[in-house]
Amino acid sequence: MRFIFPLFFIFLFAHAQTPYEKGKVLYMEKGCYSCHGNKLEGLHRYPKLSNRAKGFLSYKLRRFRDKISDNQQQEMMIAFAVGLSDAEIENLTTYMQDYIEDALNEKYNDKFVPEGDGGS
Ligand code: HEC
């Protein structure tokens, strides 16, 4: 039993994904990054999506899903939005609104303390 208990928690945490994490996976899976950028920063005429109002972003995605576009430029979004479910739009827009650049979390681990005397 002592062994099974921690295993259970590892299993639980490995599978419990927040909407933000699900949105992040979707963003990559659905190829959104190819136009809007890896960091949601926007490229050329493709708008930036990071840290923008979720209400607006989901309004736009639902419109594209309903095949409504206001101009020719927006038409290319329709193909990418038609397959999205309500839950996917929810997760994607959470990811966009709350986006935090991953690079901030990828610093060197300066808390590393070498153990022992180096084997000398
Ligand atoms: C082929 C390039 C392309 C891909 C791939 C793409 N988009 Fe877009 N996206 C656009 C263009 C173009 C617009 C409209 C720009 C405009 O209004 O002038 C747009 C607009 C949007 C908007 C509305 C933003 C605004 O300011 O009006 C959202 C939200 C969005 N895209 C999300 C996504 C998501 C989520 C995906 C992946 C499922 C995705 N896009 C994939 C090109 C793309």
C-alpha cells in the first residue's frame, strides 16, 4: 500500500490538465502557430493572440466556425475554425488570454548544489 499511494498521485497529476494546458496542446495540434506564431505574437497580417480578451477571441472563433468572415483576409481562418468544439474554443481562448511566455520558466537552475567532494 505504501508504494501504491504515491503512484496514484503521479498518475493523477500526469493526467489532470488545466484548460490552459489543453489550449496549449490544441494550439500546436491544430497548427495555429504556423500563422499566429509560436508565442502567439502574430506574424505579418496574422493578428497577435496573446493576452487579449477571451470574450472577443471566442466571439471571433465562433463566427469563423459559422463560416462568417468580414473580409477576404479572414476567410482563411474558417478552415481552421470549422472543426472546433465549444470546449476546444474555451480551452484555446483561455490559453490565449492567460498566455505567459514559457521562456520565463526555462532559466538555468541556479539552485543546484554539488554534492560530495567530486570523487577526489
Ligand atoms: C493560414 C493562417 C492561419 C491559421 C493556421 C490560423 N489563423 Fe487565425 N487568423 C488568420 C487570419 C488571416 C485572421 C484574420 C486577420 C484579420 O482579421 O485581418 C485570423 C484571425 C484569428 C482570430 C481573431 C483575431 C482578431 O484580432 O480578429 C483568432 C481568435 C484566431 N485567428 C485564432 C486562431 C486559432 C485558434 C487557430 C488554430 C485553430 C488559428 N487562428 C489558425 C490566419 C490563420
